[in-house]
Amino acid sequence: MSKEKKQTLLKIGLPDGKPILHASDFREMMAKAGDGSALLPSSFFNYGEDGRPLSSTDPDIRFVGGKSWVGILSMTADSPLIDQAAGIAVRVASGHFKRPLPMTIESKAFSLEEVQYPVMYYLRDMAIKRRTEELRNEPTEQLARRRIESSLARIAGTHGFDLPVASRLNIVFHNIRELGMHLRTSNGKSNEYVTLVNAEVSMHLNLKGMWQVGNLPSRGHGRLIKQGEWNGGGK
């Protein structure tokens, strides 16, 4: 098992009976808040000082969420930006729903371990950019598997985890659904579409913490949620 590390999650509870506040929408609301968001560096929103999206596919700060909560994740446990953004985040979310909302800051165990049995995950809204003809023609399941493998390898390399070779992961899709999504930028909709993949997928890997695969992780896409945790805060 790789040495366990920590992530930091700022989590805001959402009111029952209201429409879901998607992580990507919360991110845009935060960026446009004007009541302190200007104090946050552009890298907080995965943009450079020139206003262009950063090319990094492994940003430290990610906007995440589920049916009952929305939040901001730092892949490391020592990011001062979480504390800096806390007041702005809860004001923006509370203002959107026009009521006070509860907020917590949690420390989450973060690790991976190769196991001899398949572990089942929900793959939620993994974004895949298909900018070349070769990628557009590649079968979605095959491309999704490659993106999972490359994303896991990148995260493991960044955080010093020992990841088994791809052949030992034994990634299997048990259900897979895809749809197109019009990609939005800070200036509104772009001319680009991405493929969104939702699936049940198993692999011989036990993941702790929040893991995301594919493109657009800073917008909350591509979470791998262990099946037993779906009703235990993973939603």
C-alpha cells in the first residue's frame, strides 16, 4: 500500500428539496462573486494570469459536489487557499439559495492500494476532449479506459504513490453511457463539445479519498466513487 496522505475538503450542505447546485456552476458563481473572489489567485480557478485556462490536468484546487452538497477540494492538506476561500464560498452558496447553509472543512485520507479482487466504482461525468480525428473515431470504452489509466498514473506520480502497471489494474466496464456536453468557458459557451462518460467500472485497486480522471477535474468531472461509499457521503 502506498503511504497514506491527506486531502482537504471544504463542504457546504445543500437544502433538501432544491435543485442540485453543480460543481461547475458553483465554480462560475465563485469566479463572478465580486465580494472577495478577486482576492483569490487566478490559479484557484485553474486560469493563468493571462485569463487562459491552465494546461495542467492535475490542479490542486477542484470544485466538487454531489446531490446533497457542494465543495472545494485541495488535493493536498496544506493549501492555504481553502481557508482563504471559505468565507466567500459559504456566502455565495447561501446567497444562491437565500438561506444560511452549513459548512465544514474535512481532512480525508488519500491513498491507493493494489488488491487481488475487483473493487467497484461509479465513474461520474468523466469528460473526454476528442480534438483529433483519431480520438473521435476511437471506441468510447477503449478511450475511457486509457484515460483512466493515464489519469491514475499522473496522480500517482504527482503524489508519490506506487501504481501497478496498467495490465494489473484489470479495468472492466460493467455499464457505460455517454453524451455530448457543450464546453463552457469564463466567456460563455465555446465551439467545442466534449464526451461525458458515466459508468460502473471495476479495477484491482482500492482508492481512498477523492480521485478524478479525464479532463476538466477542476470543474468536478470524472469522480471515481467507491460503490459502498455512494450513500455514505460520496454523493
